[in-house]
Amino acid sequence: MTLAQFAMIFWHDLAAPILAGIITAAI
């Protein structure tokens, strides 16, 4: 696994719950 792949996985794992929370809060 390259650093870029790790960064993308880490970003998605971190951003997904945040985005879900924002969408839920917006609704």
C-alpha cells in the first residue's frame, strides 16, 4: 500500500462520518 492509498482511505474514513453528520444536521 502506498502513502497516497493510505491517505485516501484515511480521508474517506474521517470525512464520511463528518459529511453524514452535516447532512443529518441539515435535515
